[in-house]
Amino acid sequence: MRVALVTVGDELLAGDTVNTNAAWLSRKLTDRGVTVERVTAVPDRIGEIARVVNEYRAEYDAVVVTGGIGPTHDDVTMDAVAAAVGQPMEHSEAALEYIETQRGYAREDLTEGTTEIPAGGQFIPNPEGVAPGCHVENVYVLPGVPEEMRGMFGEIADQFGGTVKHTETVVADEPESALLDRIDDLRERFDVTVGVYPGEHVRVKVSGTDVETVESAARWLAERVDRPDDQSR
């Protein structure tokens, strides 16, 4: 399953808020065997959100959109997704019933438009807040508040899946450039994918669908690189 993430918010683009939602969702989806192929941040503008969602929904199996749902003036994501799928916004009686019975809010206390989602969409419960999510066609709309986003993702997680990859990480106390020959040998010997991430030490991430192959590849590499003192055996 190939998925694109779209995170909405001027605050993300300005650097006022760290995009932790994208990182969390990417990890959770990857753990389920999903391939996350795009992570895009867009401003709180209907036209821009709709353009990106419309492009991605045609290209990927699913699009997960986070942020910009709620009662304030810049919460325009639902309207944008409705525009992307060519549907009007309409009241969701299921959302209202959930908010009243499960979240304890009275109908008259809700801001106008709270229970509206794109026509033809399926309401997604928000176990941590009020603003409802939505699943319309292959687009999923979740809140931007991390606690609410995570709770809502739990309601739909089973709809995402794929071939789970196993990973092993080898930490090397050598420059990245010095490892090139051994990494080339590793890729020739084993049916795995390899990612190299420099930092205080170089981390080599070995991934594949067969756990024994991944473990053998990681062990082979670990025996041929200089390891940090705390990594040595």
C-alpha cells in the first residue's frame, strides 16, 4: 500500500510548530507494512490543499491529511477535501450523535459547521476531542492536535497494511565515505535495502521482507566495520 501524507498549517511552514504528526504517522504506517512515499506540508488555503489532495488521491492508494479541522477561521481542510473530491459539505448525523453521547456536548453548544463533512464521506470518531474526522473515497482527514490525531488514527489503523519489512541497524565508527565498498558488497550479497545516515556515528539501516536475510546481512556488516566502544562485542 502506497500512502501520501499531507500536513496542513501555516505554523508548520513558518517553523512555529514542529511537524511531529508526520513523523509519528510515518512510523505507525511503516510498522504496518505501508510505504509512505510523500510527506507534504501546505498552508491553510483551500485552493492549495485541494490541489495537493486531488493530485495525490489519483496517484496513491490513500492520502492522510492532518490539521485544519475545527471551529476557527483557518480550519479549512474539510472544505478543501470536499472540493478535491467534487462533493459539497453536509451535516453528519453520525458525528452529532457521537459528540452528544460519547463526548458529552449538547447540540446547541457546538460551533456552526462542526458536524459537517464532505457528502458521501464516512465520519471518523474523535475519542480525544470534538472535531470529527472523515474518510471520503481514499482520503482520510484527521485533526492536527497530536493527541486527537493519534486517537483518531487508532480508529482507522486496520484500514492500512502491506508487507511488513524487518530492519536491523549497524552503527559504525567510521566516515560514511569509508564504508562505500562494504555497503556495495552488502547489497550484492544480500537481498536487502540499505540506508546510510551520518551523525556522531554512521547508522546503516538494513531492511528486507525476510527476517533471516536481514539478520544475516546486518551481522555480516557488523563484523566488517569499526564499532563504537559501546557497540562492540
